Amino acid sequence: MNIQSIVASLPYYLRRHKLIQFLLLISPNSRIQLIQFNGTARLFADLGDPWPRQILIAENCEPEFFFIAAKFLSKGGVFFDVGANFGFLSFGLMAELINSDISYHLFEANPNIYQLLVRSKELYNEQKFWNNNCCVTDKNGYSKLKIESNNSQLSFISDDGDREVKNILLDDYILNHSVQKVNF
């Protein structure tokens, strides 16, 4: 079931989270959807999560972010998306700044969301892209991630977390990837 096409066909005042949750109830295999936003940007997201549902309803994401980021990246450069979540900012930039020479570095600790980032990357094969399933911290080793399955933004690092995720230090990452400058 293409939930975005159903929701997009409705007047804005009928587009609701409860409607999407109902559609997921009758079609549970439709949870992972290709979402289009900000005109031409696309990515795969889990509609069980409220943030992607909101983007689907509004059909846009953070327009002020893209206005600011474009000033720093319109001539190319390096973009770091630390805590990328579903990648709305990165994939939104890829669609908006399509002909710019930008290297995208995404960092996401949640392994379930990371798999969706890998899938979304296939939509933008022409882009320079590094996808990292890790926790950005100030120490080597591993962190425990407490995952909130129906609201990824409530996931956090905790001693009683249920998933172990490799840590990465940005200084080491920058050195290992020969990054001279992070533009944004």
C-alpha cells in the first residue's frame, strides 16, 4: 500500500497521524515506505515513527535548514550528519544541491534506521556518501543504545541499553578519511 499517495490525495485538514496509524494497522507490511518531501527529495522511512509521518503529512522538512546549509555547501564541500536518524537533512540536501560536489558523512547509532539509510543511499548512487553505524562519542569502545521502536527520537545511550553499538571519535574519523575541512 502506498500510504503517501493516499495521504497526499486528501485535503490537508484530513491528513493525520491517526489515519496513517490506521492504514498501518490494516496493512502492517506497509510500515517501511519511500517518502518524497521538499519537492524532489526521497528516502525510505518507518511510518511507525512519528517524525517520518509528520514529514509525509507536511510534504516538507525543515526548509530553513536547507536555506542555511545551501549557503555553506553550494560550491561543494563536506557535510557531517551526526545522529542522522532517517537522513531527512542529508537526502534533502542531495536532492536540492544535486550538482554540487559534496561528500556526505552520515552517523547513526540505531542499527534498524541505519539499514534504511543504506537502502535510501541507493536512490542517490551518484553522490559521495559514507554511511556509518556507530555512536559518536568522546571515547573508544562501545556504547549501549536504548531503542524506542515506535519513536526513534526517544532512543538514547544508557548503561541499561539493549543494543551495543561501536563508538567513533570524530577526530579519528576525520583523520582516517583525510577530511581537510567540514563545511557544515
